[in-house]
Amino acid sequence: MKKFLSLAFVALLFTACQKDYDNTTTSSSAAGAASASYFPLTAGSTWLHRSQVFGEYTTTVLPGDTIIDNKKFSIVTTLGGARQFYHQQGGNISSYGQSFGGVPVPNFIVLKEGGLGTKWTNTLTSPGAVSTFNSEIKAVGLTRTVLGKQYKDVIQVEIRQTVTAPGFGTFDAGTYVQFYAKGVGAIEGFSQYDFMGLTPYSDTTRLVSYTIK
């Protein structure tokens, strides 16, 4: 899926390699907690993102919802008209429909409720490989400026990916860094990958504007 996942700059399912990024933030003493308030899913909300690779695109939460495996999912359209499905349970946000190697993923945890140091893991199995995504809330209570606009109460989430493949063992595939602002959603993300030297890729995606309903 060609998009910054998560409303995201959601390209959570890429193979990646650590990227250096501008960590221009100011920390506060706020306790902070990753929850639904950092990932709004109200119908009619929109986000305009600017990607270095894909240009500008709009993400929209559609009216209504859908039921998958007896769970209610919000429907989100993003780059190229592709659809994503997001489920909120308490303060946790998970998605349905992301894939790695063409394999659907029914319960990929995007954000988990908790404070600084909260960790969670997603595992994706595809033909010939198993990818493990280890996520952690690395910072809370940040103030971060993106494209000239200042956002407060920002959390930083880091996802480290490893890949296990027959004949190759387990190796680090990279890191994905995402910043979420409370009441806004994903405001900035950085990615870079080089899957065994085959397809090097890097991107930076930033929030240009948004409307929360």
C-alpha cells in the first residue's frame, strides 16, 4: 500500500532501515498517553499530507462504519482512493487491511493506550518471511513545529522492524518514526528502508492542514 499509513503517514508496513531525522521538539513534564484522542476517527474529518515521494494527498474518515469479525471499524480513504479500516477499543487503535507481501492483516495495532515507555508488538507472516514490528512510545508532552505550525501535547512513536527469513536468519530491517498531536492525529513521519539492499526507499511526510469534525 503506497501511503503513509496511519492516517498515517501510514506506511507502517514497509521494510525499513534507520533514518536520521530532525528531532526538533521541546519536552514537557506532561504524563502523556497514547489513546484515541491522538488518532481521531470522527466522520468527515480530513487531513492533507505532503509526502516527498507521493506529493500531496488527502485522508478522509467516511460517514458510517463497517463490521469485520464482529468489530466496528471506521472507514478511511487515503492516497489513490485506497481504503483503510480502523477499530477503536478503549484507547487502543488497530487497523484491518494492511498487508505485507500481499497478506491481509486483521489486527495491526497502530496505537496502544499508555504513557512513556509503553510497548507493543505486531507480527506479519508472508510467504518466505516473518516481519516483527516492535513499537514504543518514546516521548510524550512534546511541542513540535511542522511546516510552520506549532503542535502541543505531541507523542513520538518508534517502530523497529526485524525480518526472519529462511537462509538469512533474523536481521534488523529498520525504523519508522511517527509524531501524533492530541486532538489532531499524525502530524509528521519519517521512513527509510533498504530491504537486503534490493529496494532502498526513504520518505518524509508532514501534515499541511486538517479539519476535525
